[in-house]
Amino acid sequence: MPHKGLAIVAAMRRELAPLLRGLRPQQADAVEFFELESAVVAIGGIGRNAARRAAEAVVATYSPDAMISAGVAGALSPALKIGEIVRSRGAVDADRGMVFSAGGDARVVTVSSVNGPAEKRTIAQRWKFAEVVDMEAAAVAEVAESRGIWFTAIKAISDELDFEMPPVGKFVDGSGRFETLRFAAYIAARPKWWSAVRQLNLNSRTASVKLSEAVQHLIDQRSQTPVEGNVVGS
């Protein structure tokens, strides 16, 4: 496979659906690769382990000199609304208390499961500089840092601070794949979650469009200004 200077790591296709429309994936090591003209998108699954596997696979396959963790995320600030974009040059692994930041900020906190409003506020109090919470960015940042690869995270808000998230984390299998049918069966028997699931789907579509636009902008920006001194678009 050809060298690609920029690698974008995401958990699910739907997060970057507009960007990937019309592209056919190649698969290796349980990771889907979508090749763009000057970049590659690696879809690896949900959670730290899946993100780390995808990041390592894309480095081994395409030897990028810049890496993006792209995806939807939850807001840690009431000021952030659906579809808003947060950029971060670093990420925090909340479970290990480790910060990965190559001379930049770390506005993204990575956790093991999706959090409700009370848990989000606890995270925001602990990591006062953080703006969003996700499940993958720190793993991608760690791989990039260990190899001296420029890193940034681009996250689009899919659930605001006070949104009561359905228990989606219970339906992610060991490889990071979301078990859609099992989740649908669970929700079908629990009407209290119907409205939240509908809203989350609408929010996620909006976030996907905004995220794809932001990633495409960085791809275009980078094609005009190659990485120099490990800094681009910071």
C-alpha cells in the first residue's frame, strides 16, 4: 500500500460518513482503511484497545508523519452545543491519569465508558482544562507520541453536558464493534430510552457532517502546508 502522510483514526464509519461516501475499504488486522488522495482513514472500533490497534496498524501500513483522532464526543462544558468542533493537540487517559501532549493542549479526556451528566461534571472538575470526553483519543495520541508523529484530535459534539446517554457502552464487544441488533432489542423493551436514542441519532448525524468538514479542511490545509518541525495547523 502507498505511503500516506496523514492518517485519520476513527471508531466507526458513521462518524465520517460524508467524507467516506463512495469509497471502498481495504481491510487488514481487523482495521478498515479508506484511501483518500493524500490521506488514509483507519476505522478500528470503539474504545482504547481498538483505537490503539488501528493506530498501530495504520502506522505499520502507511508510515504517516501526522495522525488525527477523529470522532464524535460528549461535551464537558455547557457552552458546547451539538455539532461544534473541538481541536486538541493532546489527550488525557483518565483511567491512568496520563497526559499525552506534544507541546500543545489536551482538551480531550478519554474514558472507558460513555458518561451521564453527573460523571461528566466529575471529569470536568478533575481535568479543568478539558472540554470533551471520548473513548479513543488518548490511545491514538500515545501511539503517535511513542513514534514521534505529529498528533491532533478533532472531535464533534454529539451529546451535550446534560444529555442522559443511553447505556450504549454495554453493547460494545471485545473487538470494539457495536452490537446494533442486541442494542435495538434492549431498547425496544425499554420505552424510557426511545426519545434519547432518537435524539442521539439525530445529533450524531449533525456531528458527522461537521466532523467530516473539519477533517477535510485539515486535509486540504496540510496538502498546501506540509508538516515542518512537527507542527501544522496548530
